[in-house]
Amino acid sequence: MRAAVSVERAKPLLDAAIGSLCTAAVVRVERRGLVDAYAAGTLCPDPSAGPDGPCTTASLFDLASLTKLATTALVLAFVRERTLALDMPFRELVPQFRGGNKDSVTLLQVLTHTAGLAWWKPLWKEATTSEELVWLAAKEPLAQDVGEFRYSDLGYIMLTEGLANVGGRPFADLVGTRILAPVEAADCEFSPRPPPRCAATEEDTQWRKKRLRGEVHDENAYAMGGVSGHAGLFGTADDVAALIRTFRDGAVIGNDLRDLARTEHYKGGGVRRGIGLVLRPPDDLPFFSTDAFGHTGFTGTSVWVDPAKDLTLVVLTNRVYFGRENDTALYRFRVGVYEALAAD
């Protein structure tokens, strides 16, 4: 008989985070086919974006950069069909991205964040359409040598248009039909989403002049109509667990590309990267096995898989509700939850 799986050890950590780090939090643990989950807090104490309601395991969160998991899976699905190749020049996918060292950048380098791209630019301040924002991203000069690691949104922004052109359909349709539907991420969709189901995020005092709820937090993604390769998806903890199956079980992309994605393609400066994946850092998260992998999102979302322990952890929060200056507190919270649930 299999031992039960439980989130019991993480509950005090979630309860303590409510009101200081976030207003809403969900944790989901899956081990050896057994699942347990816990939700704490409320979705939106701010009456201007109400009504408030209890956070549940079915609540929707702005997944932020966990969206990149779906985009990476879509790329690999095209690679599996031989429509794309990982070693192809990125300019063949995004023709506006060319000139100088850009001509040597490959699709694989974009997916491993070694393409020399700047990590972020406020393109939303200049762009009025999704196409214009992609064009601005493509025209942005490289920020460092090709081959050096720097996490970047810009490549995934450009993939929004490039993959739509390859697939002959809007990017959101491709993600929905090619990735989300097959893995049965039933509630996972691009914004906007119904506010009463969503955990609110930041109060935007600079641009949108309101508390954000049900629309994407990331400004560049919002300027693209809420649909981008780097951000825009909303979903539940179950949805995130379903999405990571592409890299855990080979769903949609197949076992060979699953294994390749989880292979170390870059190591340096305390960082290890796979294809679209964070690999367990060499000197961090010692309670995970060395082959563990995952991803995080700026809004306070994360997922980790430890194949050696047959363990999948999803932690969702709305940590930007109180602003963006709580990175250290978020890190400590995440690590505490991971450690509590990774123990055998």
C-alpha cells in the first residue's frame, strides 16, 4: 500500500505568509501518483477590485513566466515534427532579428537564455500593437556576448509572432490546442480572465491606474493584448501540474525532447539551465535531487519536479499584491515550502 502524501508540513508557512508576503497562496504536492493541496488567504482584500473571496485550490493565478513553459513546449512540438530545428538561426523564425552578432544566434540559444539578449525592456511605453512590440524587441541591440547567460523575456516575446507564423494560427490558439488541451490544463488560458476567480496582483499607479485582477501583470504582455510567449497565462495549481507534464512525462513533445530539455545546456555563476527550464542550482536547494527542474514566475508562482523522488511541487502566490520589493521574503518562503514537502 502506498504511503499517503500530505501538504501538512507546509500549511503553517502558507498561513504565516498571508497578509505580509501575499493575500492568497496555494500549494499542491504530487508524489507517486497521489495528490494533496492546500489554499490559504483571500483573493482580493482591496474593495476597489472586489468582491473578495476565499482562495481555493480552484482559484486562478497570473502565472507570469510559467507561460514560458507552454511556449517552450510549443517550440519542441514543432521540433518533433521537424517544422523547426533547435540549431536553426533565430532570424529565420523572426526575420526582423538580424544584423551583426544577431545572425549567429540560434533558436536553442534563445530557449537557454544565452542569445545575448537584454533581460527586459519597457517596450510597452512605445508600442501600440503586439506586432510593433515584437518589432521593437527584435531591433533591440544585444546586451552581452552570445553564449553568456542572462535570463530574458525578449526572445519569448519574439516567439509569439514567430510561432504564430510557423503554425499559421494565432499564438493563443496554438498554445491552447497544441499544448494546454492535450495535457488537460482545463482552466489555463490567456488573459483577461473572470476577476472573481482570480487572485489580484499589484496596484498599478503608473499606467493602468487600478488594482490588477484578471488581466496580466506584466506590462509588455498587457500591451500585446494579454497574449505573449513570456507571460499572459492564468491557471490553477492543477493546470500548472498538467503543463509541467510535458517535461516530466514527455506529453506532447515526446521522450527524446523531454530528456534533451532536462539536459544541462549551460552552467556558470551558480546557474544551470536546460531548454526553457531551470535545473537545480549546483549549490542550492540541496533537498532536491541533482536532476530536479522547474521554473518560477515574477508574480510569485513556481513549479518544481524531482524525478528521483517522483515529486511535483506547485506553489502559487500573488506576492506582487503588496509591491515588487519582497524578493528575499519570497525566496525564503519558496525554499521553506520546498524543503518541507521534499522530505521523504
